[in-house]
Amino acid sequence: MPLAPATIALVKASIPALEQRGLDITRRMYERMFRNPAIRDLFNQSHHGEAGSQPKALAAAVLAYARNIDNLGALGGLVERIAQKHAGLVILPEHYPFVAEALLGAIGDVLGAAATPELLAAWGEAYWALADILISREAQIYRGLAETRGGWTGWRRFRIAGRQRESEVIASFYLVPEDGGPVLSHRPGQYLTFRLHIPGHGPLKRNYSISSAPSDRGYRISVKREGQGIVSNWLHDAASPGTVLEVAAPAGDFVLAEAPQRPVVLVSGGVGLTPLLSMLETIAERHPALETHWVHGALDGAVQAFGPRVQALAARHGRLRATTFHAAPRPEDRGLAEPGLITLDWLRRNTPVAEADLYLCGPRPFLRDLVGGLLAAGLPAERLHHEVFGPADALLAA
């Protein structure tokens, strides 16, 4: 049912307050919501806290919703991204009332007397209008997973069949289902969500991109050891062949086109290469005549992963050009990569950005510079695909 004009007007009237206090509202919302341990355990807690990125991403999404509440079609991409994230976390319809209560309570807490009963009622209606859209889309995703060969809903147990060191900081883990059945053939670029039970910690949720080409036999993830990362350090130090992990089905909307019609440029920074490697391996298998450019940036040769694999693919795929940059090369790296950083100017001079589809993944500063520059240079947004690990910020969620 369409929202009433009075509801739309009240929500739009709250835009200045959201611009000033939106982050305070979302931080307060999560504080209220996480009082319930069952709800808290649904989320990746590394994205929360005072410096967490999830409250910022949600504040940007709430503001975008308010600005477009009379033109929801403009939010199609954001809605799909949220629905995919929810599917990966196994969010269900019964979880939505907890969010509604926390959001409305947070608006009241932060705005005080300005949060009139009429405003709270309007935001309640607006919330459920969006929630109904998300619940419907998530139901479609879950049905598709249940009906597709190898698909599943909820959590499925996978066994680590093997592991491999890819660099000083990245290790790959090969996963096969404990039940011996087939797995869903993922779309290149998607990720898996893991629910882990590590001694001394509550249930932990993490997303890791699938770095292998689609297969019905299993998946490969490639994980960077993060300095204080509980899960990444546990995987590097304790996970070994035979370790069992709980895994949700592949999710995500950062995916390679099923039938690419234009040249493809894959640009990554650091461990952001993992979803792009899945795309590259798929192109080599299924689209060997497609002009493809692989552009990767790493700190140096010690931390760079998959160099030999990419070179092997380039040798087989005559239309693949691979270029690597080292930001701080060691003496022994001389001649193995371009020194410095990937720049917009280099991409424009050395890749067909004017007519290609571009896929980018890496750290936030890397993406802000390149995505912003490419859009400013006139690249159509529909040909620019990007993924940031963790919640997207305001620029990348737009």
C-alpha cells in the first residue's frame, strides 16, 4: 500500500535532523537492539562500536530512504544489496519487529521533544513499507536457494578439505560439504557467510568472498590475516583439514555479468582481489575470447597473492593482460611489478575504460579515489561495479 502524503511529508521534514544526527540515531539503535543477545548474535560485531562502519552505512541508507521516499525506484540497487546481506546473515521476517522497536526508540532518544508522536508514527509506517519490500525480496532469495541444485537455506556444515599459503598474509581454504552433496554454483563475485564458535567468544559472523570459479563440488575462500582479527587469526592459526565450519549459501550482488558483451577491467587492491579472481577464472573458462585486463595493487611481493595463478591464466587466455603494482617494493621485487599505486590516469591510458565494464574491489580509500574519479570522468554508473569489504559507506552505497 502506498504511503500517505502526510507520512511522506513528515519523513521528508525529518531530513535535516537525519543529516545532523543520523549517526547518533543509528548508533543508539544498535545499542538498543543488541540488548537482546539473540539479535546481537545475528550481526558481525567487528562492524559496530564507536569506530564501527555499520552505523555509518545505516545512517547513510536511512537518509537515502528519506530523500527518496516518494521515489523508491531510485533505491533499487541499495534494496538489493541490503537483501543480499540479510540473506547471507539468515535474517528472517520475525527479526524485523526488533529493528522497528530499536529504530523508533532511538529516534525518540536522540531527537527528544522533536520526535513527536506524529513523526514517530510516520517513521513507523515508512519502516514497515521498506521492511515489506525487503522481506518479499529475501523470501524470493531463500526460495531460489531451496529450489536450486546444491542450494540450501540456513546453515550448512562444510569441512576444510585443504589449505594453501598464498602469501605472507593470505591463506586459501578449500571447503566441501560434510553431507557429501553438491553445492550451489555461485555467481562469480559472491561471498559466503560463516557462523563460527571460537573458544572464548560468542557466535561470530564473517563474510569471505569466494575466490574460485563456480563449481558444484565446493568453494575456495582466501583470507587475509588481520592484526587484531579474531576470526582471521583463528583461521590462519587453528583451522586445518578436517575442521568443520557452518556456512550460509552464496550471496551478494557484486557479480560478473553472465554473458559479458564488452571488455572487462578487473581492478583490485590488497585482499580485494579475491572476488575478482573468481571472475577472472570464470572468464578464462567460459569467455576465452573476451578482452580482459587484470590490474592489482599490493604493498610488495611478500604480501601479493596469486601472482603465479594469474600469470598461468594469462598464458592460457590470449586476450588477458595482467599488470601488478607494488606500493612499497622490496629490492627483490624490482622488475616484477610497476612501482607505486594504481591511478585513474594509468587506467585511462592502459585499459579500455571508455568502453569496458569495470569491476573494482579493495580498501575504502582506494575505491573512493578510483570510483569517484571514474564517475567524474564520465564513465556511466551502470558500467562501474564495485565492492567494499564490510558495510558500504555513503559514497559506495549511492
